[in-house]
Amino acid sequence: MECHEVQQLLAFVDRKCGELDDTEREIVQQHLDKCPACAELARAERQFDALIAPVMVDVPVPTTLHQNILAKLDADRGRVPWKTALAMAACLLIAVTAGWVWFQQTHPELKSADVPQLFFNGNQSVESVEGYLADRGVDAKLPGIIDGSLLEEVDVVHVKGKPVAKFTYLRIENGQKNKAYVLALSPRDFRLGELTHGMKIANMNSVFVHHEDGYVFIVYCSSLEAFRQFLKA
């Protein structure tokens, strides 16, 4: 048996109680015979008992003490002190409030008035399109050389971690659909010196570069001839 185990049992070694049986008392005593430190603690424990024993014996104990204690326990069973109840209620209120605030912040309300803003309406002015992008943190403008009435879709893509506007133009002629795609690159977000005006991208005959008002537009269409159909008259 280890010292810390023996020290926990010292209070029961010399007392007539059912906490220790004879075998356990013998094991503890064997440890005390070999361990001076624990033996000293045991002597101190016995001295303390010897000092308080006469006092405890002389204290009159009412014959009804046991019944009074049980009655008090029965009366208090299930009763929560008002301070404890108030603290519990306050904690519950804080938890509920914090949960509600978290829910409000992480689950924004979507109203019917918000739905039109989620979709791009092709019949919008240049100002409204550029404002639509600015609200999404995108610095972009529409290319002035392309007929704005053919604008079908506005999207935001990411190029090297930066948000970039992507314009989709649609032209229908004689039942045939033709599309042109344009990426609008801002000089505030990219170093664009290598992309010169009018250049064609290597191995991509349908992609070319257009400069306008400091912005660089990368245009993709089925062919340069097809793209000319999107230009303003």
C-alpha cells in the first residue's frame, strides 16, 4: 500500500467503525511499522483524538437530534434557494440570448424584396450594372465598344484570388445564337502591362485583348468576325 493511501485511512485505524476490516487494518499497521513519515502522522492523529475525545464526550446530545435532522432534510428536499434559482434563471437567459444573437448573425433573413437583386436583368443601364458589381466589391466597367443591349448576364469570378466581372453577351440572328464572353480586369487589382491592346492569346485564336479607359478586357468569341457583330453600330 502506498503512503498516500495509508494517510487517507489513518483516521479510521484506531476507531471502532466499519470503514476498515481487520485485514486492511493489518496492512496499514505493517506500512506504519516500516514508514517513519506515516508513523509520525499516525501519532499526531492519535494525539488529536486524545485531546478532543473528553470534550466530545461531555457535549450533551439531544435525544431528538437525529429525528430533527431527518425532518429538516425532508422539508428542504426539492427546494432550491432563491439565490440559486435566480442565478440559474440568469444563466439560462444569457444562454438563450447569446444563441438567438448567434442565429441572427449567421442566418441572415432573405425577404421577397431581396430576390430581384439575386438575378441580373438584362434591361439595365450601364450605371446600374456597374453599381451592381460595386455592391459586390468588384471594380469593373462595361466595355464601351460592345452593344449594351446584347448584355445577357453579369457574373463575378475569381482570378488569382481577385473578384473579376464576367459579362456574357447574346446575339440572336436568323434563329442562330452567338455569345461573346468578356472579363473586365481593373488596374487597381492587377499588373496588366503584358496584356497589350489588340493582342491575341497564344494557342487561343478566339481570345483577344481590348484596352479601354484604363481597364483591360479579355474577350472570347467563336471568331473575330463573329465578335464584330456585337460591336456598336
